[in-house]
Amino acid sequence: MALQKHAKVFTVFSFLRLRSPDIFWYQWIYPTIVFVLVFGGYQFWGDQFLTFDGDKLIGDVNALMGILVGFYIAALAAVSSFTNENLDQVMKGRAPTLTTVRRGNEVKETLTRRRFLAILFGYCATLAIVLYIFGVLHVHLTFSQPAASWVQVAMSISGQVAWGFYVWIISSLLVVTLLGLHYLVERMHRA
């Protein structure tokens, strides 16, 4: 309970705590499918068909993230302040729920469209910031080659895990952005 007041910084990951029969696909399944296709495909067949400059790719992704962070924060501000009665209605169908602890009690909230979109764009903004930081660190940090072979193997494995994590975050960002755009383009204007 004492740690809860310090966990506010993790509120931006509330999207991963949403529950609904459908939302799990957008949280984990679709991003993982994209990840397996991209990362796995490159690991198995990439050397045969693709060559690219990793630093330039990271630089281009970072340029995009710089733009997307602003877009997500603007979308979050717009959704939070836009006056539209449809946004304040509970989502129809199998609406997502979010369970939080308030004053020691669990509260299960069925989300309105406004709350759902705020959670979604807050999550996207956070992923874009994380990707940007990862890219900056990748471009500006270099590791010296250790002499011990086991350390080289450990660093190689760590590097692959980091790249996998990076690709999964990009996959998640892509899928969740498309979901958010669907709601902005289509669902927000229907009752």
C-alpha cells in the first residue's frame, strides 16, 4: 500500500491493465504477431534478402518518434477537453474495464470513450518517448569489446533481447495507434 502513492508514474501503462474480451488482442496478440513476422523474419531470412544501416534506421525512427510524441500528446489534450456527449458515454458492446485501488478499495470502472482514448493515447505517448530514449542511447553509447568470451556471448544475447524489445514496442505502438485512429475516425462520431 505504501508503494501505491509512488506508482503514479506507471499510470501511463494502464492500457495494459484494461480488461475486455477484445482488448487483449490489441494489447498482446497483434503486436506479438507483428513482432514475430518482423523480428523473426529478419533473424531467419533477413541476411539473405536485406541489408540496411542500423544507425540510419534508428535515426529515422527517432525522427518519427519526435513527431509522434507531439501528435499523441495533442490527441490526448483534444480528447480530454473536446466537448462531445458521445465521448462521455460508456462504450457499447463489450466495454473495457479498469480495476484500480482507491483509498484501499478496489474500484472496477467501465470505461467511457473519453477515458479509453485518454488511456490509449497516454500509452502511445509513453511508448514513443521510450523508443526515442532507446534510439538516443543506441546512437550515443558504444560498448568496448570485453576480453572474456562469456561476456561477449552475454552482451550479444543482451543486444538481441534489447532489439527484440525495441521491435515489440514498435509493433505495439503501431497496433495501438491504428486502434486509436479507428476510434477517432469512426467510433467517436457514432452514438
